[in-house]
Amino acid sequence: MPRTRILDHVQTAVDVQHHLIVAHDVTNVGHDRDQLSNMAGQVKAAMGVEALDVLADRDYFKGEEVQRTPIAVRPTSV
């Protein structure tokens, strides 16, 4: 019997001042590198901001994603 692998990646965006989750998403893609613009768009809609500081591990995004985001993002790698 073949084994099936299910990959779920949960993305969250947190307002660090108020310690609240402002956006989330679940994907079944095997990596997170294309999620920065998606999550930034959700944060923009939820918080009504035009710019934000992003704290993410370096495997979470790639340069093209930073340029594709709908708001001004300054990513900081962990």
C-alpha cells in the first residue's frame, strides 16, 4: 500500500504590540517561500496599514516575494 504524505503549513501574522493574530492561512505546498505577499495582503486588509516590519526566518521568503507584496515590507531574518 503506498504511503500518503500530507503537508500542511500554517502561516500566521501577529500584531506584536497587542499579541493578537491578525491573519492566518493553511497551505499544502511543501515550502513557505511564496507566502509573504499573501500574508502581507491579509495583514493590509485586516489592519488597514500601508507599511509594516516583518520578522520571518530566512527560508520563509525570497526577494521576488518582497517585491510582490501589496504593502511596504522590511523583512528581518531570524
